[in-house]
Amino acid sequence: MSETATDILIVGAGLGGVAGTLAALRLGKRVILTEESDWIGGQITSQAVPPDEHPWIEQHGATATYRAFRQGVRDYYRRNYPMLPEPRGNVTLNPGAGHVSKLCHEPKVAVAVLHEMLAPWEASRQLQLWTRTIPVSAETDGDLVSAVTLRNLDSGIETIVSAPYILDATETGELLELANVEHVIGAESQAETGELHALAEADPMDQQSITWCFAIDHLPGEDHTIERPAQYDFWQSYKADFWPDKMLSWYDVSPITLEKRHRAIFQKPVDNQEPRDFWHYRRILNKAYYPEGTFASDVSLVNWPQHDYWQGP
């Protein structure tokens, strides 16, 4: 086991971790940034979620760094993809033309842009980026977390990293438990917080469900039906107690049904003629933006109500 020190250790390289890293680097600090997966970027890369659903994000509500990231995504497509003149010249280009976000795009593009933003500091060694690295223990001095032991998932080698400032930017708050930092999960009670609308009794299991996202395309005439997986019959007929119909009901994925229930997320009037189905909702590649034959299909992300796992957090 080896030991090293840095000015700031940031554990977790999602967007928050990367944003914190960039801020520290601009202040001249040495940073070690770690990430357990192969990709930095968190939810918008390895978790395949568009960056936000803020309908006015192009006008307000973004930091300069976030705007630079968004511009970087658009420029990446303009530099590297054979776009037709009209979409290429669109100042607010939405690469996938999906309507869940103003910037639906492929996760791998976000990875590339984030690496571009970090590249100068990584080249100068002011930044060390350790991917496929997880925290396994933490050292504390009173209420101060002074060091974290990190393990490389490929080599198994462990390194103790000490720093005056250590940021937990993991997706699930791993350092809280490792460092025995006081924390709660789920919903707190009225007695604990004094909040008028809090639950009468605390519910630690009141957490967001897991959503399984994946990318799909459509190739007419091809059949890629698989064998029915385990628990197919259970999920095919499953109905959550808070949902009006079966989770796999065709009725419940109707654009009209969803328009009435989730009007705000579509950000367009009911009589607008743009396709309102789920294929266009999280589409991340729009083949119509390219010369005929460039792509065989659009690419869309499946991240709909039926893909939330309601049985537990």
C-alpha cells in the first residue's frame, strides 16, 4: 500500500465532481479525482440521462462552466458529424431532437467533452484522474476526514490519499458511511425536523426507485425478439398501488394520457404537431439531421415509467 497527498481529493467524477474539480484547478489547487467506472460524467454518461429538463436553460439558470459544457457538446457534433447545413447552423442545436431536454445527445459525446475540459490540467499533472477506483476506508481526526484509502479495481492496489479538503461526489454518498459521518436516508419525520408536511413517522426506505436505461434503434423488417426472461410473467401483469393501470399497459404510455398527467415535461401546447410519442421523448440521435443513408435509424433512450423498479430503492 502506498501513500500520497494532494490539495483536494474528490471522490466521484459525476458532473458535480467534475465541476468541483474545475473550480479547484482554476484556483491553482492540485486535485486527485477518482471514479469507480470507466466513464466520468455520472448520470449523463454511464447512467444515460439527458443533462436536465429545465425548459428555460438556454436563457437562465446555468453557470458559465455548465454553459461551456453544453456548447462543447454542440461543437463536438459540428466538428465530427456530417450534419446537414440547417441543424449545423442552429445556435441551440439539440442533437437528438428529443423533447425531454434541450440537449439530448449520446452519452459518449458527453464523456469526450468532459475530458476535453479537463485535458490541460491533466496534461500538466495538476490533475490526476483515477478511473475504476473505489473508496474502501476513511481516516478521521475528530470531525475532520483526513484521508481516504482507495483501491484500483483492475490491479487491486490500494493507496492512502490525504488532503486538507475531501469532497464526497459519489452517486450514493459512499464516504458518509466509511467516515462514520452523521447522516440520514429516506424521509425524516415531523418530530425530527419540525416540517409541517413531513411524515408523521420517519421512513428510511422512502427513496427514489432504480431506473434501467438503455439505448435502442429501429431497423424495419428485422426481428430481435429474445426469449422471455425470468420473472417476465410477474412484470407483465404488475400494477403498482399508486399507478392507474398495469406498468406495461399500452394505455398508460399513450402520449395523450401522459400529456394530461405530466403536461409540464413536454413543454409544448397540446395542438403542436411535433410527434409526441416516447420514441421522440428521449431520442439522442436524429438521423434526419444527416445525409440520407448516414444512419440506419434514430437512437432513443428507454427511460420511461415502466422501467422504474418500484419494489425497492
